[in-house]
Amino acid sequence: MNRAFSRKKDKTWMHTPEALSKHYIPYNAKFLGSTEVEQPKGTEVVRDAVRKLKFARHIKKSEGQKIPKVELQISIYGVKILEPKTKEVQHNCQLHRISFCADDKTDKRIFTFICKDSESNKHLCYVFDSEKCAEEITLTIGQAFDLAYRKFLESGGKDVETRKQIAGLQKRIQDLETENMELKNRVQDLESQLRITQVSTSPAGSVTPKSPSTDIFDMIPFSPISHPSSTPTRNGTRPPPIPSRSTEIKRDLFGAEPFDPFNCGAGDFPPDIQSKLDEMQEGFKMGLTLEGTVFCLDPLDSRC
């Protein structure tokens, strides 16, 4: 899908962008429940889920249980499902995880959406019964998704793939530098062993101090068995001490590590942030499909 958002009919958005960006749109509905589905999209997928949950609600209703009421808060940050009185958040569905949203074009009360669970990564279908505003809620979710996707692109989300490639190259360079350093240390160890062997094989009483060997650039190679400060250079002066590299991580005044999304070195870029950016990119790339369909297909489905 080339577009991040698709819909079957040409609809008009219900709200201003500011209302969804700076605030949220509240709706009241009855929550029939959620159930796992196999696919992230499809009319048949949600139709089967609605049938299943409606049947379960009929059984609970016959046992005297009422359908719980919830409040939906829709914004560019997601769809929150809250308990109306306590405002306790029961579910928080992020928009890039919502892949399919549909309302019943005959009943006008039933609407549903499919969301990928953040913990189990399973696709869950949520089903609601509203007061004849199912289509409006569906369009509001679609508008919020569209705005969230645009905001993601404007904030640099379109460069996620490029930053991933740069991070991969930086990791490769780091690996090569580490491998090169290991080879240098190995060569130095072999040179040290060779000098020790030459000293041990010299005739007794003929051992004389020997000046350090030099490479093709007339430089004295570093040896791990000798301290740098004890080895003079050829002009008789000692080299300046090598400053130690501080391993302390700079933190802000709250004690947190600063995050720069445009600096994604393998050793500096937090894996959880990169994973989150990847997830959002994939979710928005899949897109959200809105449909008007028929859920009430038999007398059992006529009422919740």
C-alpha cells in the first residue's frame, strides 16, 4: 500500500486538526470486549469477531450481567479506553498499531477496530456499541491516524530507514576497528616473544642493553609489557602522557541520558528508541483501512 491511510468512500473529516493534536475527542460507548484475530485487516475477520463477542454478551446478559460502559478518548496519540467514572485507562491503543476500522452501515451502533497488542504482538479486535454514532467514531479514528502519520513524517520519521543504514555502517566500522586493534596487539605480542627468544639464546656474559627496534617510519612500537613513560624517544625526550578517556556518560539535570534521534551511532543510540521508531514506521507503512460493512446478519445479532 503506497498510502498510509485508505478508505472505501470519500468521507469528510469530523474535527479540526487542532482538536485531535492538542486535545482529544471523547465518546461514550458500551464495550462488548476484544478477541484475538488471525489477520490485521479484512471485513470477514471483524465480522466473525463481532459475531463471537455478541454471542458471548448474550450469554452474560442472560446471566444478569450488564455490558460495561466506557469512555473513548481519541487523539493523535492513540485511542484510550477508560472507565467513565474513575477515568482509569483499561486499554491504550496506539494509532500506528491500528490497522483496520469498520462500522456497521445498517445498525449505526456497532463499530470495531483491529489493533496489534504491544506485549503479545497478537492482533486483537475491539468491538463497541455506541448510540448511533459508530460512523463518526470510525472517521475520527481515521482522521487521527492521518494526522499522526503526517506528524511522524514531519518530525523525521521518514528518515528512520536512512538512520538505520547509517547505524549499521557505523557498527561495521566499529567492528573493523576492534578487529584491527586485536591484530595490532597480536603482532606486538609476537615481537615481544621474538625479543625474549633472542636474549635467551645469546652467549653467557655477552648480553648488552639493546635499543628498542623501530618500524619503517622510525617509530618505536608500543609493547604491552613496557610502560609508555619508561621508554624514551630517539631524541631523548619522553612522550606526553596519554589522556585517559572518561567513561562517564553525560546526563541532564534530571539524571537522564540525553537523546538525539539524529545521532544513531551503534554505541550511543538507545535500542529501545530505535525499536520504537522501527515499529512506528512499519505500522504507518501498513496503513489504516476504514470500511462500512454489515455485522447484523441474523436475528441473534440484532440486539446486544
